[in-house]
Amino acid sequence: MVHWRRWLAVAVGSIAAIAGITIALSFFFSHFLVDLWWFDSVGYGAYFWQRTLYKYAVLGSVSISFFLIFFLNFWIASRFLGTPSSAKTDTAESLKAHRHLLRAFRTGSMSIYAPLSLILSVAIALPLYERWEAFLLYIFSPGAKAADPIYGKDIAYYLFAYPIYTLIQHRLLMAFGILLAAILLLYLIERRILLKEGNRLATGAGVHVSILTFLVFLIEIWDFVLQRYGLLYSGSHLPLFFGPGYVELKLTWLLIWFCLILLSGTAISLIYLINARKGVRVFAGFALLFVLALGARYSDFFLQTVEKYLVKPNESSMERPYIRNNIQSTLSGYRLDDVEVRDLSPERIPTDISVPDVQAILRNTPVWDGELLDNVYNQLQNLRTYYDFPNVNVDRYTVNGIYQQVFLSARELNHAQIPQGARNWINEHLSYTHGYGTVMTPASQSGGEPMVWFLNGIPPESSSA
């Protein structure tokens, strides 16, 4: 009877597992097949497979890296479990006293911590998989051949490298934090068991914990190094200028260095304390100073007080070099720092309107203000209460054989203007779904002339070619 129940439970469990796997795979492969068929229908089937290969290459390489980190550290820890440095009893007898979990961990590396390492590594690597395109841009991106004015680093570093370094730093900190907590827990359990037997934990276990602790601190120190470059993303001075200002580069930058140095001292003093069992005051001093520096680094009150009472009263003078950096970087970004400057004498300016060159200049001189013209479009060309012209744009088109500047705006649907009696599911989802047409006028016409329409009406009409 018991045998029959056991087989029934196994069968039910197997069916449930197969059903769950089938459902999960159906969701995955449905999206996969839809994307494959769509890309193939537009002639990009090869791109789809290349894209898929890149995605899983990133996931695989990063997962393998984290798997090795977890697996090797668990394997090293297993060498110190169940093998006390000064055991007085036989090893087999000592292992009998250990808990079942520790014995399995000590003897079953492939069955215990290999699957655990695989699960943890995939979970840690998933954010990098989701940003696989940014990861590839980081690997294959060329240099921008332009340096930032603060640190002198290539601009490509901030476009491609810095975001990936920040993400990797966060994932490494999480991985080594989990690893340190797990290894420390195993060693503490092992230590309690060995103390009951009158034995001590192997010396290598302490060295292992010290190395992991130092690596955790080292990864966090890297975070402060990256924070220095992150100051260039500051938007606290908008709309005056973008980037770091006086407070960021004179105060925040200094506090980041203080945090970095004090955290390094805290790490070294903690490692010394763990191994030498002395130096508590030095460690406490470094830790207290680090906490104070960290509080000042992230204190809005402190930084805003300096900004308000030191920078604001003389802002134009104190922020001048940083505003200059912003202007120069903007000019460089649009390549306006490489323009040819010519002196134009007044007597060389043509004034005869019959000259074709003068007509071309006047034809491309916008007269209307965009906001005023938007009101004109709304008054003359709405034609339905539920249409609207949200903005007016400037562009250039060939009209009547002449390439000229024009104003144009799209007639968009304004859902808020639909009559209340017409607001039902059919109208909102099937009938009133989009705007209708575009209006276009020449840029050079004045307000005293009759309105010239290159494109207007519903349906759109044009008297121009």
C-alpha cells in the first residue's frame, strides 16, 4: 500500500513538473517564434539570429564568470570544513558528529554547491543580460577623440564604459556580499561544532574570510572612484548649465576622496583586527570618521547650505569656469568650434530686391513667431472641435521648384475635446484614434498679406507642386 502511494506521488509530481515546464516554455517560445517570423518577414532573419546570439553570449560569459567566483570560493571553504587544524580524534569520527548539511557540503561539491553557484550566478548576471546592447557597445565602441574638461578622459568613457562599470560594480558587490555572508555562516557553524569537540577551525578559514572581506571593501572603494566621474552627470545647475559646478568639484569631490581614503583605512584596520585580535580603537576611529564623511557626502542640507551662502551671492564669478566648460563642450558637440568666421563689410551686402540671391535670402527668413502662428493655425484650420495643432515646426521643402523654408504643423486629435455624448468605446477606440493631415505655410510671408497655404484643409489639399 505504501509502495503504491509512493509511486502515485511520484507520478503526480512528475506530471505537475512537466506541465509547469511546458507552460513556461510555451510562453518563451511563443514570443521567440513571433519575433523570428516578424524579423524574417521583413528580411532581417539573419539579424534576429545574430541579435539572439549576442544576447546569450553576454548572459553565458557573465554567468560563467560569476559561477566561477561562487563555485571556487565554496570549494575552498569545503576544504576547511570537517578538517580541524589540531584534531585529536579520527577524521571519520569527527565527521559523524557534524550536521548532515555540513557533511554533504564537505563531500558533495558537485551535488551541493555547483547547482547553488549556478542559480546565484544566473540571478546576478540577469541585469547585464537585459542590457546586452550597452554591454556590446562597451566592448566594440571606438574612442570619441575628444576629452572632457574636468578629468581629461575620452568622451566615449562616459557614453559606453561608465554605465557598464557602474552596473558591474553593483553586481559584484551583491555577489561578494552574498558569498561572504554564506561562507561566514558555514564557518561559524563549523566553529561551534569544533569547539564542542575541543578543536579549532583551520587557520585557512580565517584567511579566506579576510580575503573576501577585503574584496567587498575593495569593490565599494571602486564605487567611490566611479562617483568622481559620476559628478559630470550633475543636473543640479539647470537651466543655467549642465554638469558639475563649484560645490560638486570643490566640496563633493573632496568628500568622495575622504570617503575613499577612510574606507580603505577601515578595511585594512578591520582585516588586522580579525587576524591579530587587536586594534579595536584604530578600526573604530576609521569607521566613525568614514560614517561622518559619508553623511556629509550625501547630506543635502550641508551641500545646499554651502550653495546658498557661499556660491549664490557671487554665482557668476564662482561658476564662470564651469559655465565656460559647458559652453565649450556644447560647441564641440555640435562642431560649432570648427566654423569659418568671415568679416562682412556693410557695403558688400546686396540691397536690390530684384537680385535672385536677395530673394533667396528673404524667402528663407522666418517672419512669424511659432507661438503666434500656432494660434493662427488653430483658428483657421482646426475645422473640427476635437482637432488641435500642438506645436509649429520649421523645415525646408521644394515648393513650386524652389527649395525654401516653411512652417508646418500636424493636425492632432485632442481626446479632451471630443463631445461628451460621443465618448463611447467604439468612438474612442475605433473612430477617433488619430489626427488628420498637415498644414504648411511659407516662412517669409508677413501678417499684412493674405494667408498663403502650401498645404491645408480636410482632406489635405495643395495648390503647389
